[in-house]
Amino acid sequence: MPESSNKGGRKPRVTDEDLLDVFRSTPDPVLSTAEVADAVPIKRRGTLNRLQALEEDGELESKQIGGRNTVWWLVDERGVSDTDRRSPATADPAPVDEERDTPPEAPESDAVDDALEDVDFPAGREREACSAAVYAARDYLRDHGPATKREIVAEVMPEHPLGYDVDGALEKVEAGDRYRGAWWRRVVKPGLKALPDVEAPARGASEWRYTGEVRA
């Protein structure tokens, strides 16, 4: 379930899940801000703010049309890239470096392992490989200091792709576009948030931080 974009103050009358259900319950591929506002007891300006927060969290995509009008749609929750969908199931696998043939093992740490046991990684992805990607992101923060989502994607994803579209992700990062792919949204972000030695960005900030013991 998406985490609420309301970080404090009065409890919202409409949850993030309620807003996402508006998209799930309609056959329309996209909805305008006004159409969403008509379906919930929030004024249009408040609806726009909530939709923008959900987009930043990776739950929605948007596009501006006709001047100031914006349409919104759900991010594909299956996390399947166009490249994955085009690849035939019987295609011969590309040669793999023998040293990288086996998914990297996660470092041994009871506290961290216990934290990741409750993370609901996406179906169809090996849990050990997902954990290894989370650990690699954590280690990057430990070794290189605070980093943004884009920096983590650029530095960690190529070594731990989990079957997602690395080239497409890096193109977004290099172009300066906000990356909201399933690799980050479904695996690494919830994994990092579950770790006791990683601190998520505060509201208005963008850098993730390692707060554990730094190696000498």
C-alpha cells in the first residue's frame, strides 16, 4: 500500500490509496486533475498537490496537454519494461560472465536480514537478488556518503538490474529526468527504508544517508 504523502498536520479525508483507486476503477487510460477532483472530496488545488506527491513517490505519471491541463495515469505496477515484453520467451540467453553467473550474496547481518524479511519484493524477482541490490545501495551510501535516487540508480542498478531495463533507466538519469522505474520503486526504495542503518530523505530533501558504523 502506498505510504501517505501527508507527512503531518490534520489527517487527510482521502488517503493516497483512495486516490489511486480512482484510477484503478476507471476504464479510461488517463484522467485529468479535474476528473480526479470530481471523484474525491478534495478541491482541485488540493487534488493537484496530492497527485504531484504521488508522482514524486513513483505511483503516477503525468503529461501536460493543452496549455495548463495535466493528465495522469498509474505507473505499471508489474515493473515489466518494454524490452522485457518484446523479448521472446525462447530466445537464447546472452553470454554471461562466469564470475557474475550467480546472483551476489547478501552480506551476513542478522539485524539487516530481519529488517528485509518484511519487505514485499515483487513477484517474479529472486528474493536473494533483490536483497543484494538493496545491500549494494546501502553499501554505496556507506562508502560514498549521502546520495540522491538518481545517483543510486546510476551507480548501483547496472550491477544489480534484476531483469529491469538498465539502458532506459540510465538514459533518464543522463537526461535529468525523474526516474520512477520499478527497480527503484518496488525493490530498492522499500528495502532501504526498512534498513535500520539508512535514513530516508526528509521532506523537501533528496539525499539518502547511511547512519551506521563506517568502516575504518
